[in-house]
Amino acid sequence: MEDQTRPRAPRWRRFVPNLKSTETEGVGGTIIGTETMSSQRSFPENSRVKSEHETSGLGSAVPAPEPKPTGTAWKFEKYNDVGTVRPLIVGAIVVVLGILWSMSSFKSGPVAGLTPSSPIIAIMGETGAGKSSFIKALGGRNSSGAFPKVGHTLNSTTKEVAWYSAVVGSKGFYMLDTPGFDDSYMSDFEILEGLTKELAAIYNSARPLTGIIYVHDVSKEKMGGTSHKSLRTFQKLVGEQSMQNIVLVTTHWRRFFNGDQVKREQELQQTFWGYMIRLGSKILRHDGSRKSAERIVKEILDRKPVVVKIVDEMVNKKMKFGDTDAGGVVTVGLKVLEGKLDSNMAFLNDEITRLKKDKEDAKSAAEERMRELEERWKTSSQKEKQNIEEQMEKLKGEAAKQAKLFNEQLTIVVHEKQQLRYQINDLKKANESLRRRLDEQIQRQKAAEEERKKKEEEGSWVLGLIGVVIWIFGILFLIGLCCGGASS
């Protein structure tokens, strides 16, 4: 009888993979199939399987091993091994991270959304002209999602520079809402301080200011002194080089019987706005609708960005605010105001002089009358003396009463003069302080912007290096994976 003892596997043997299956002819001519050792099994496992086939009994047929899958099935089966799948997963993750990192390095956004490079339009004009209403008609919202507050009185509702955003068609843009130069709460220096600060920040951050909309109420019958001052300040603020990026918008049009408004519009074109129109500015009407507002915005939304004059003067030319054209207009206005205060002061001085003179004249007249009564008293009878004494007492009372009245009036006028002097001094100090703060703010802002750009350049270099490293690791993983698959 043939020994059927199970052979003992050798302790060590170098494994050489054999892709071909072998067949062994057993006793009695029976074909015994033996499973070839493959790279998918260790040597002990192959030895055990072969021993089981050999000891399964004489003449017993052992079923042949299942054929190895080929083609696509073989490729999928090859990656079932955890050791092969893990590099593939890691490589894919690294590549995806590299793609996301690269995408995050671009400052892009959706077509209809907003990005730091979206156009900016400044809205300017007199108080009550309809700036906030125009922004609201476009659906403009601030960072909190609120619409601008629209006022219906002569007082200003926009007390400081405010930012809003909107979308026209498929393009998003920003709007800069500004107080009027005839603001009821702020001085011209305060308005220009906030406005210049925002315009300088836009310029230093290389954001595109594509246009300026100047809003005018066409229902106003005349261009008064305040309107002239606002327009003159605006022209000096933006400069001739910006006129092609300006749209002059007339508001508060009546639907019917607007012939007088049409005449005023023609007068504006021929006189007050003629200079700006000749330099490229355009006049458009706004009827209050969204369609009308969008038509106006589209005129300047895609224009080449512009640098307003006051920013060029203060940032590039290092000029002080008082030396700029816009600052000159405000300074002239300040001098006019100071002149009015000085005139009031002169009037009060004259009033004080007059009151003092009237007081002295009244006193002299009373004394003269008193001397006359005293002389009469000396030569009068006893009965007449009593009457003269009564007149003298009455004269003294009237003189005292009149002197008291003069003193009260003089006190009031002197107090007004003192208050006016304080007002003049406070005005000069406040405007000088604002002028100095504006000059210092521009310098600080420019220094901060330069520092920010420097840090951005350093940060972009580091981010770029990290992105390159991630891409290299991803490529190396893929190369290793491909080489491993080819060798197997």
C-alpha cells in the first residue's frame, strides 16, 4: 500500500511565481491537477494544497483549478489587494487636494456674483436728489442685506459713505453711496474726509472704479448757491480726466405736464453742465424704475477704470488736502463762512458801541435835566419846590430804568459776541484738525496698503510652493502606481 502520510513542508524555499498550470499523471493513468503556486499565495499555502491533492487517494480525480480571469476582470481583481489599492487611493486624494488648492489660488467667482475685482460705481449729488432711491431701484443691498434708507424730508439720510452691491444682467457690481456736500449734519470737510478715504482705498487696492453717477433733482426751479457749490466741489473732486466716466442723472420727473422740467434740463445742458458734456459726460433721465436704473448703470459698468483727481493729487503727488483743487473749493467756502461770521462779529461790535453811546447819551440828558430842575428849585416857592422834587425823583427812576435796560441789552450782545468768537475758533480748529487727519489718514493708508501687498506677495509665494509640492507628490504616487501595476 502506498504511503499516504502527508509530506512536511520545507522550512524555507525561495518563491518563484509560475503563471502556467501543470498536470501530473498519477497511478493508474489518472490525471491529477496541481494548482500552480502564484503570487497571490504564500509558499506554505501552495505546499498544503499540493499535499492535499497528492494524498486524496489512488485513482481519485481531483477537479482542475478554476481558470484565472483575464481582460478587464483580471485588471479589477488585480487591484483587490489592499497593498495595491492603498497607493491608488492616496494618490487620488493628493491629486484632488492639489486641484482644490490650485483652484483656491485664483480669485474667481460665479459670473453673476461679486468678487474683489467687480466694478465700482460712486453715487454722488445733492441732499434729497434721489441717490438712495436710485440704489434701491437697482436692488442694492449692504453687507447685512438691507436696502438703503430713503428719506422724504430736506434732512440727509446718508450720514456717511456706505457700500451696496447689486447685479445687472449677469454682472455684479458695487455702489458707493455718499452724503451730499450740502449735508444737514456734516461739514464739507467731514464729507470729503470720508469720501477721499474710500476713494484712496479703492485706488490702493487696485479695485476698478468704472464710473460716477451725479444725481440732480430736475424739479428744483433754480440752481441756487448750494447747488453751485456742490457741483463745483464735485468737478474739482473728480477732475477733467474722469469726465468720460460720469453720467449726469436727472430725477423726480413728472409723467405729465413736465414742459418746465424739460426746459430746466436744456438749461443744465447749455450752462451748468456744458463744460462736463464737452469733456465726455452723458445726461440720462431716471424715472424711478429698475429698468431705467439698469439702463443708466450699463452705460458705465464696462468702462475703463478711472482715477479721480483728488486721489491722484493726494496719493500719487503727495499733496496736502488744502492744496488740492477740491480742498481749495472747500477752503474758499470756509473763508466765506468765516467772512459771514466776521461780518456778524462786526455787527455785534457796532451794536455794542451803539448801546454804550445811547446809554451815555441818556445818562447825559438825565443829568442835564436834573441840573435844570435843581436851578429852578433854588428860586422857586415852597409849593413849586415840592413839584420840582417830584419831577427830580421821577427823572432819577426813569434814568435808572433806562440804564438797566441798556445794561441788559449790552450783556446780551456781548454774550453773543463771545459765543460767535468761540464758534469761529472752534470752526477753524475743527477744520484744521480734519484737514490734518485726512492728510495723515492718506499716508497711513498708503503705508498699510504697501505692507499688505508685500505680505500678499510673500504669502502667494509660500502657497505656490505648497501647491507645487502637492502636485509633485501626486504625480510621484501615480507614477509609482503605474510602475507597480506594470511589474505585477
